[in-house]
Amino acid sequence: MSASPALNLAAVAGITVGHWTDARTATGCTVVLAPAGGMRAGVAVRGRATGTRELDALHPRHLVGHVDAILLTGGSAYGLGAADGVVRWLRERGRGFPVGPAGIVPIVPTAVIFDFDLAPGGRADRWPTADDAYRACEAASPVIAEGSVGAGTGATVGKALGPRRAMKGGLGTWAARAGEVVVGALVVVNAVGNVLDGAGRILAGARGPDGRPVDALRYLAEGGAPLGGAARHTTLAVVATNAALDKLQLEALAHAAGDALARRIVPYGTPFDGDVVFAVSTAALAPQTPLQPEALAQLAVPEAVERSVRLARGMMDVPGLADAPS
């Protein structure tokens, strides 16, 4: 009896994912490793409070044609240094951009979330290090844990009324396929906005004094101030496909995935969010039409968003949907 295809980012053959998680200090990182030889990549920057590294390599006019990994990490800008561990892991295996007699240079675009709200004392004094990201590479496989793991460990959602009125966010992944064409999505949801289900109902988000859901969009529309502070929220996503797409098409795929995020995270891409969407391709086969991968992404991304909160366990006084009933 053959195994069913994985319904996660690794449904795209050759891609593996690894986490490093520190539940005690509520932080972690997640690495998406390319197959040997790398993968084409594009990006859409949808938020206005980002923390990133090496996004310039994803520009369609950039010399670099492939990336070797993508790192999503906690720790805000402090966490960007964790990418050095991924670079070291790849270099040891001879994987990277060839630079003649000098050898190779691994290309690892990186984006961060602000996850200090759940840190001990709420202080910015812990973040994933290069050694931690190296461990994530060592743990990479096609089996992807979800919920309060990796870069989603310290994530929260619905922070319009402040971090203590939020709910637990996390990491989720899903895939959609049509014939041989596959699109997988992996998201880390740490948004100021609420997460909605397919019917538009609040699934996880801001809570009023009575613990009931609060419509974050309505609250902000009526002049309510985001009490969580500026630049403390982010949704990160990686969308992968086996369809052969060039950098311009991958940038369009990243934007299509961002549009899908905006249907489930409300509001999305605010001045207080550092939202970044990566799109990668192993270029194994031609899609039936140019729109096919974008349509598949818009099927996979909402499921990944929903799983990111449904599978997240609460931390401290911030509840999660995966908490055992009391």
C-alpha cells in the first residue's frame, strides 16, 4: 500500500523543513531547505515593518538565479544573525552560488517576527542564534510539525487590544495539487489582525474584557489605537511549487499568496506588520496555464493559516485553540 502524498510544503519533492524550538523562552526558527542545486525564488513585501536579510537576491534583475534555503525566525532584527548557521550548514555540504576558485556562497533570504511579548519578562534578551538555526537544518525532513513550534513558537494573533488580549498564533502548512502540479504553503502567523475561518467568522484574535472575540477591523475603523505598539507584528509565508516559473512569475505567485492571506487575516499588511511572502520553485514541470500555480496557492494558503492557529497551544496567559479543555 503506497503512502498518501504529504499535504504540506514538502509535497513539493526535494524540499525539506526543519525547526528549532525553545518553548521555555517562547522563540524559535524554521528553515526551508532547497534540493541540491537550489531553487528559484521571488518575494512580495506586503507589510511595512519588516526585518529581513538578502531579499535583494530575489529581485528579477539580480545575478543570483537560485537560493539554497529560506529562514524564518523569531527575535526581531536580533534573529537575523541566525542565518549564519544555515549558511555554515550549507557551506559544509558544498551548496551555494559558485564564485570560481573562492568556492561557493550559500544564499539564504531571511525574515523575522517580533516574538518578545511572550519572552520572560517581555524583554528583548533572547533570540535564535546561528547554532540554533544550524540545529534546525540538521532536523530538516519532509515531516513538518505545526502549531507552537519553530518560528511560530512565540507568535500571537489579534493584538489590536494589546498582547495580553491576543490569542496564540503559530505555524501551519498545507498543499494543493492538480494532476502533477503542486503548490505547498507554510505560514507563521503573528498578526495584529484576527484570523477568520472560511465563513468570515473570527477563529482566533483579539478578546474583550469578557473574553469574547472583538472585531479588530471594526475597532480600528472606529479610531481605536493598536495597543500592542508599533512594529511588533508579522505574518511570514513560504509558497513552493514544482511548476517551472521564472523570477517575475514567482513574484506574482508571492503576491497571489499575499492576497490569500488578506482574506483570512483581517486587517493584513498594516504599518505595524512586517509581512513577507516568499515564493520558490523547483522547476520540475510546466504548469497547464500561467494562472494555475497562483490558483493553487490561493487554495493552500488559507488552510495553512487556519492550521497555524487551530494547532497552536497557549502560553502564559495567552490561550490557544489547541489547549485541552479545562
